[in-house]
Amino acid sequence: MNETVIEAIEKQLDAINAKLDRLDEAIRGTPGNGTKPGILIRLDRLEQDARRQGKLIWLIVGAAVTGLTSAIVMWITG
């Protein structure tokens, strides 16, 4: 009876280890060749894209305000 309990526990531990390995791979990515990036890398890429997009929006808004201001000044000064 003790041996069957120990075997059952070992099977459960093996299943838990396999699940932990899958979670670790999902978070960190595939080790070695890096063909499958993990959640951390993908999140970092999304954050970088959001920062770039924010800068681009401010650039566009600044150009629009500058153009509109120039047009108003030219209209006033005639």
C-alpha cells in the first residue's frame, strides 16, 4: 500500500513539474534559439510600440498646431 501511495504522489509531482515547465516557457519563452518569445518579451514590445505611437501622435498634433498657427498669422498679416 505504501508503494502505491508513493507512486501516485510521484505521478502527481511529475504532472505538476510538467505544468510548471509549460508556464515557465510561456512566461520566459523558448530557451536557446528564441523563436518563440515569452509573455515578458511580448509585453515589453507592446510597451515600446505604445511609447512610439504616443510620440508620433504628439509630433502630428504639434505639426498641425504649427501649420494652423502659420495659416492664421498669414491670413491676419495678409
